[in-house]
Amino acid sequence: MAIENDLLDRLLSDYKKLEDLIEETGLLKQLTNALLERALEGELTDHLGHEKHAPVANQDGNARNGKFPKTIKGEFGKLPINVPRDRNSTFDPIIISKGQTRFDGFDDKILPTMLAG
């Protein structure tokens, strides 16, 4: 999936210097955070079998149960994220598994996909 140029243009509209992209609150960290949290939400939806705010679709009544903060480390430095959880504690995320604190290879795995096109 290619990212549309107009979306990139909107994201980069306030870009003035390199620090705007890579500093602690820069665009790259914001995108990384948004992508990881969205992927985690998608994994939880798949695990539970129903969308957020939809009727519970599994037999055991398992549902979302908030989020917990976690800090991961990687080439991009430290990044705080919010990891969703379920009531039965059976959700084991794939993109960032339980107990994982390092997220190496992000630039090699995610960025080429984002920048394609």
C-alpha cells in the first residue's frame, strides 16, 4: 500500500528543519507511535472477534479492558505507547509481545513500506 502524496504533503506542511522530523516530539516518533498503537488495536480486535464498542462476539465474554503504558526502545530512542488489554488477559500482541522492551529493526521493517510510492 502506497501512501498518497497529498497525505505526505499535509504531514510535512510544518516541516522547517530536520529536528521537526526526528526530535523527541517530531513527526517520525508521532507516526511510529500512531502506527504501533493502531496495529495493536487491530490485533486486539482480531483476538476478540469484534470491533470496539460492538457487542461481544466471543463465547467467554472477553472484551477490551483499557490500556497500559509501555516504553519501548529502538533506533528511534525511547517511545511511550499505550498497549490495549483484554479482561481475560489472553491477548498476546504480535508486533510488540508481552515483556518486549526493544523494538529493533523498525527502520528496516516499517519505513520502506511507508515510503514506497
